[in-house]
Amino acid sequence: MTLRTATPDDLEAIMALERASFVNDAWSEAMMREELASRHSRYVIDEEAGRLVGYAGLRAPAGAKDADIQTIAVAEAARGRGRGRVLLEALLSEASARRASDVFLEVRADNPVAEKLYASEGFVEVGRRPRYYQPDDVDAIVMKLDLAAWAAARTPAPDDAGACT
């Protein structure tokens, strides 16, 4: 598993995975091109043997309190091995580096695997958008993460080995 920042040269491979992963509601190539070029976004890709097997994107304008996870996709053959979590953690680390305090995302209500992943990292449901995903008429679950709490949970506890008892 190798993560690196996505570049415009990755657009074709990203779009192939986008269309395979989000059959009925894939982003257009123009939208993805704009995201990759935006200074407010950071996209990372996961490569295996030189082949793109996942990507994820964050929108976090400098100075903004909020960041948004735009997308995470992992190729079907590469799922179930923690790649989604690694991509998510990379985006959360980037949001932290950009000094965001809250991270938001939408997840399809018919995607319990993704919802469980987000909840395991500390995201909580804060709302629903009925029939958000079209043409499938699937609700979006809006989730929010307190980034400081996430970072604190990942910080190892101080070593108590030298403490007196």
C-alpha cells in the first residue's frame, strides 16, 4: 500500500474507479479535474504495483473551521483490507494540518460498511438528506467528526513506567 498526492495525470485512473464505484452517481470528469486542481482540496491515491486501487479527497479551505470529505473509493478487489481506513486517516491528518476543527461527510444510507468505518473513527450522525443520491432515491447520512477529539484519541498515553506507587 503506497499513498501519494494525486495529480492531474491520475485523472483517467481516478475516473475509471469513480465510474466503477459510483455507477449511478459518479462525478463528471470536469468536476474531478477541478477538484484535483483546487488549492482548497487534497486528493490522495493508493497504489499497488503501480496501479491505482483507491483514492480519497478532502476539501478544506485555508482558515476554515470545517473540512469536508468529498469521496473515498477503493477498487472492489482491494476492499476489506483496511485501505479505506488508511485513506480516511490520511484525509483527517490533512484536515488537522489545515487547522480544521470539524470534518463533515455524507454517506449513502445503503452503505453500512462505510457508515461503520466512519463511526469507528468517531464520526456521529448529525442529519439526513432524504433522497439525496439520485437516481437511486437513497438518503444521505450527514456525519461530523470533532477533529481535536479524534487526534486526542490517537495520541498514546504517557508512559507510566517511572511513576511511583
